[in-house]
Amino acid sequence: MSAARPSLRVDEAIAAASLLLPGTSPRLDAELLLAHILDCSRTALFTHPENRLDKAQQARYRALIERRRHGEPLAYLVGTREFWSLQLDVSPAVLVPRPETETLVEAAIELLQPGMMVVDAGTGTGAIALALRSEQDAGRVLATDISHAALAIAHGNARRLDLDVTFVCADWLGVFVAQTLDLVVSNPPYIVAADPHLETDGVAHEPRLALVGGGTDGLDAIRKLVVDAHRCLRSGGWFATEHGYDQAETVRNLLRDSRFTEVHSRTDLAGLERVTLGRRT
Ligand code: GLN
């Protein structure tokens, strides 16, 4: 009888997997996937590199490495992503929260005041709404999405984090009455359908609905939002939206065309204009 193949050590498994993975952080991804399989921290992997994976763990690790190798985002494989220090559940029904969206949260927090009616339009995981709620307990935070699957994820996140956000199934701001809101924030889709970025690692597996904005410039969703936000906001209320790194000037003009004032953009950590704001007169 031949001897059974020896089981893989943790450090060997990570080294082998890192060689196979795409993207900018193959080793980190290999570590995070193994920590997920072994239900331990990354640190535990480093303190016990000599630990061995059993047969079932090896098979599960191989399966996840294979999926990551074919471009599935790490966040979908482990089921979570951190945003604004909140651990959020994610699934292929929602866009993976991105660090640049924290720029929008920062801008919105400066505008938050107790008692405000705040709406996050097209909430996905609930990331923006939940981040704002975690910073301001008074007033109401509502969030819309047209996707029931997305709302189920967002609602689950709110419950787990014990944050009071009301989720509504709606097409952007369609359900709200004129002049009732104080702050409207959104990270809508804004990518042009033909943009090769949509086929890149990770992005290719995310919902098109959350990425592609419509129109030749990708800005149809933002156009609709700007008009609708103007209708729903009270006098003095603010609108803030994320957009592509090269769309700030066009979005500022859209806001001015809809009679918003105090229109300006904010840069993300990479120094790119990522967020544009305007105030309803
Ligand atoms: N910033 C994201 C990306 O470049 C897109 C997010 C969005 O469309 N709202 O992949």
C-alpha cells in the first residue's frame, strides 16, 4: 500500500496559492482565503505556519483559489468587506464597497445635523447609509434600492450592526414626496458600457446594474438623480454624489443646470475629484 500524500502545511499552501492568483495582492488574497477556510485570523497563520490542512480544508481551499483565479472578488468569496470600520456582508447581488466611497461619507458627515431626513439612493450593501447612521444617531436615515436581493443584504447588515436604517424598494428617489429631505447621498452607477474596466479582475463579476450608468457618457443615472434630488430636497438641503475620476466637471454642470448652488467637488485619497455636492436654494 502506498503512503498517503502528506497534508500541506499552512505556509506551503499559501506559497503555492499566491503563485496562481491574479490582481495586485495575490499573497494577501491567498492568506485571507486560508484564514477564512480555517476560521482563524491572518496573524494565526503566521504564528503557526507548521499547522497542516486536513483533506477537506485542502479541497475547500483549492476550490476558492480556483474561483479567485477566475476573477471573482475576494469579498464575494469570504462574504464580507470592511467599510468605514463596519464589517459588511456582501454577495454577488451588490457592488463591493470601495475605499473611494469613504470620501462621499466624509463629505456627508460634515453636512449631518441632528434631526435630518437623510436618504442613500441605490444603497447596495447599505454601506453609505450605515456609515452615516453610525456617526449620527438622531434624525432618520433611509436607503433605497431597486434590487430586492441587495435590500436583503443591506437589511441584514443593519440588523447585525444594530443600526437603525429604513430600507425601501424604489427606483432612486421615486417614492419620496417633494421637498421633504435634508440630505441625499448616492454612489450610483456611472461607468460607460464600453469601458474595458468592466472586464477587469473582480469588476467583471459585479452587478452591471450597479456599475453601468447609461448614456454615451455613463451619466444617465446621475442625470436622473440630480433632477429627482432637486424635487425631493427641502430648501437648503444638500445633494452629494460619487462619480468617475474624469466626470467632475460634467457633474458640476449638471447640478448648476438644475439650479443647485454652492456646487463643488471633493478629492479622494488618490487626489482625484470623486464626489460632487450642491445645495438646493
Ligand atoms: N468606482 C467603481 C469602479 O471603478 C465603480 C463604482 C460605481 O459605478 N458606482 O469600479
